[in-house]
Amino acid sequence: MKELKKFSAVRSFSHIYVEEEVKDHPLTLEILSKFPKAVKIQINHYKEVFCRPKQNFAVQEMSKKLILAAKKGRVIYSGPEVCQDFGNKNFYYTSPALNCIYSCDYCYLKGMYPSANLVIFVNIEDYFKEVENLLKQRPVYLSLSYDTDLLAMERIVPLVSRWIAYVRGKEDLTIEIRTKSANYSALSHLPPAGNVILAWTLSPSEVIERYERKTPPLELRLENIKRAIDDGWKVRLCFDPVLYFENWHLFYDNLITRTFSVVSPEKINDASIGVFRIPRDYLKRMRKTFPFSEIIYYPYVEKDGIYTYPEKIKEEIIGYVHLLLRRYLPPEKIFII
């Protein structure tokens, strides 16, 4: 229990900025009730804090602040090419939050946003309305948690449970909730939904310790995966990004062997493989902010505005990890990006 508490949810936010428009929103009040000692500061618009000039992402990561806001305009977007669509023609994603409570060295968010502070958009009803409009036109496959880790924050920002309640009974809507957390217990009281996929990102213990700061260890992630599967949830395994470093073959072999010693392969919905990849502008910003990161300063190659490993290394990584997964899963359950 001590170990779970150490790696779950969020350290207390000392300051919480609240847009005037949402100060009385039910979700705002619920979140604020979890932080009675935090300093509450009213603002007109979240960008006053989040987008102000001369911020230092690395410094802010040591003491993140929370910003509660309303997302205006469009909230659902077509899925980007750098993300896996898992064979879904109508692939979309949304960002109910900006930034993440974790601090992985390779995370593109460090080059995407000017601030390390965390923004939560509480106007969830507007997200639901836009999904409804899409569903009138076509079936929808929607990823909720690419730009954050919603499940890791569920005990203080209960968005995942609200989305699950919303999707029940909607046959043309499937949602994916991606996570590195050990926070399945925040959902374990809910009956499983057949159109919800809980997708865990898995990395070797050596990668977690070196590059995935503040995230739970592998064993806790696997424990949560097994519990979710045993309860009847659909679970996806994401080996993404696979990183290239000394002895990577051995570490990923150990990872996949350990994973399927805990999790029954036949109970897995599917799995994905992807290598490190990041838009050019994001990587340039990260190199300015984090000059001592071996991950960020690897000599990647650029193709179509995306930095990744040279093609020979990429093919080696994908081929090897695919071979490892084929020991346990049929090829139609393995997706590559």
C-alpha cells in the first residue's frame, strides 16, 4: 500500500489558478475540495498563466501548479499520423488536460508547451456535445489520454469515470485511456464497459528507473493490468516508445517475458510497438531546456518534420520486439507505428 501511494495520483498543488468562468462548475468545486490548503487564485483565462513569456519548464517541473479552465472552440481532433489508429478508420483524439504529472525524459510535452503546469478543462459537457455531433455522422474511435495521464489523476480529477459513464451503451463509440499509472483501483468499483480500452504503456525496469521519473515500477503496472483483466476490462499493452541503448535487446526480452508471466496472452485485447519519435520543433525546444539528457541529444534523423532513429536501427527495433511478441500473440493483435 505504501508503494502504491508513493507512485499514484498527484503531489499536492500549492497553488491552484481558477478561471472566473468555471469557479462554480461542479467539477471545479470537487477538485478544489481535495486541496483545502492550496492557495486559490482567480484568473480570466488560463493562458495568462500557462502561456506567459520567459517560463522555465525544467524549474516548474519541481513544483507544478494546477490550472482549472474551460476549453473553447473545437475539442475533438483527427488522430495524428505519429499515433497508432489500431485499424480504426475514424480515429480521433482529445485533450481534457494539458501536461502530465509524470516527468519522462523523452516526453514530447516538454517541447510542446511553454509551461510545466497542469491545465484541467472542467467543461466536460462540451466535449460530450462534440462527440455527439460526430456520432451523428460516423462511428468514432477516440483517444483521451495521449497528452496527459488521466488515470493517474483520477482520484483528484475524476474525468475517466465520467467518460466511462458517458460511453456506456454507445455502440458506435470506443474510447482508449492510455496510462503508466498504478491507479486502477480508482476504477475497480465500476463494471467494465465493452467499448472502453485501458491501455498500459510498459517499459523495462531499467528504462523506468532512468528515463520515466515519478512513474510506477513495472511490477505495479503489471499488477494493475492483471486486476483490470480479471475484472473483465479490455486491456491493450503499449511497448511505445521502445528506446535504443546499450543492452536494449536483453532488457526488452526480459520485459516481455515478465509481462506474459503475469498476464495471460489470450486475455490481451492487442498490443502496439513504436520507437521514439518527436516533431522537429518540439525536440529543438527540449534541447534548449534539458541540455544534459542523453535521450534528447541522441543523433536522430529527420523525415517529414519528425525526428526518430535511423531507418536501420528502427527496423532492428521493430523487428526484434515484434518477434518477441509473436511468442505470445497472433500477428493480427500486434500493431506497429
